[in-house]
Amino acid sequence: MWFCLRGFEKVSVLLGKPFWKFRIGWMVSVLLASYCPFLDAGQVAMEAEASLRNAVTFFHSINSHGGYVYNVTPDLSLRWGENPLDADTIEVQPPGTPAVGMSFLRVYQVTGDRNALNAAVEAAHALLRGQNKYGGWEHTIDFAKPTGNKVSFDDNQTQSAISFLMALDQEIDDQRLTDGIEKALNLMIGSQLDHGGWPHMYPHQGNYHDYATFNDGGINDCIRVMIEAYRFYSREEIDLCLRKASRFMLISQFPPPQPGWAQQYDENLQPAWARSFEPPAVCPAVTIKNINLSSVNDIVGTKEWFVNSMISNVQAIYISGIDTLTIENVTIRNMNV
């Protein structure tokens, strides 16, 4: 038997935007009304809240240095992330420490449970202890070793940590948190490439890790983090960073008849090889993610280019198995399906 932290993080989606703004009793009442009309919704809501509190207590009890991995055995003898881990190592990549910390924070926001907030603060402090000299994180933090000398933007690693720390910063006054966020945001601005993208890793590695990388949501998550940062702090340099990223979204898009995006681009803005299964080619998965990045318009006023360039070109994209795409109230039908 394994206790899986992925489950706790996924359950917390019920408490995520836009739902976390509402009381948990309201959520449970609405969800159960159509299925269980004879149940006492108020009682069920109380039981659901109690269950959340119990979950927080349990998951907090299996932390290591305040952080989390993906799976542990009941006797805590075995711990896994993407690979086996020892008791001194925690995961940064979701659904690791930032994701579990965010779940604790959401529980606090909807229930007022101070134990959940304290657990979130401990997770944040674990991340801050593992923040490296550049202001970011790698895949894991090993508290038995010095912090790493690389920053990874792969798989929402550094980005998820920053998102969690900024969200917690809205709830508490903690100078360590403030300093860590400042260091992390300076990293985000300083590591942005001249053309507006972000590399796979930072600093310069001398290989494909230096390329502007959409693969695994790298640039997408960087943009998301900076949108959140702008909403929280409204700094001019963050606005400029987002405008550069918006321009990169435009100039990295291929022309018709295949107006999508590649997984990674070299310094000359040309699609480039990364690993052997990541060729220089239009990538449907990356293209869909970039289309969904239209939310950047809310911050940097790029709706005009999004509509005029992306929408006018996307009708030519061949995406196998996708029937229609609806963007900005415009529906595009894939005639190849």
C-alpha cells in the first residue's frame, strides 16, 4: 500500500480557482443536491470539512524537512518522486512540495484552518532553504547536500515554487518569504532571453538546455508566473517582461500553411533538436498550449495580435483527432478529422 500525495493535490483542485473563493459548504451542497436530495447537505459539508482537516494532519505528518515527495509507504521506509528518494530529499516538480503546499493554502483559504496554514508555511520554508544562488530550483532539493547550481524551467519546477510562494505571500507577512520572492522574480526577469523566451535551464549550459523551450510547458509556465506576479505586485519591469514574452509568442509562430510552434528554438529563432524524440518540427501539443495562452492578453494588451495573427493562421493547423477549436468565440473546424 502506498500513500499518494498526487491524490491530495488533485483533490485540492476542487478548492482551486475559481472555486476556492466560495465556502466549502456551498460547494458540497451544490455537488450533492442533484445526486443525493435526501441527504442533509449541511451535515455533509461539515463532514467534508472535517475530512479535509484530517487530510492536512495526515499529510503534514509525512513531510520531510517540511517538504514532500510523490509517494511513500505507510511505514515511511520507501519514498519516491520520479525516482527513489531518501529522507533528506524532497520533490519540487509537481505534484511535489509546491503543489502540496498550495493545497494546504487552499484548505486554509476555504476553511480557516490554521494548521493548514502552518503546514503551508513549513512547505514554503523548505523551498526557501533549497532556493539556489540564482533564485530558482532544480527537480529536487537534497538537504544533505549544498543547493544545486542550475535553475530548471522544465515541467513547472521553478515556476510552481514561485507561484506557491507568491500566493502564500498574500496571506502572511514573512520577511524570508518576501526576500525569496524578490530573488525569484529577479531570476525570472534576468533569465529571459533577448527575444522574449525562456531557456530550458539557466545559466548557460552549452547545449539544447539553452534553447527557448515550450516543451513540457516551460515558457508557458514562465508566462503564467509573471502574469501572477504582475497581478500581485504591479511592477513595471514585470509588465515589460510580459510584453517581451508576448512578442516572442508572435515571432516564434510558423507561417501558413503550418502556423504552429516548435518545442524549442535556437538563438537564431530556428526550430532545433533537443533529445532524439524532440525534433525541429511543428508540435501540436505545444501549439494547443500556446493557443490557450490567450489569457496573457488581460495583462499586456496583446489581444489584437492574438486575434489578427493567431486566429487568422490557426485554421490551417492540422491537429489529428481534434474536431474543432474555439478561441476568442471563433470556432475553427479541422477538416482532416
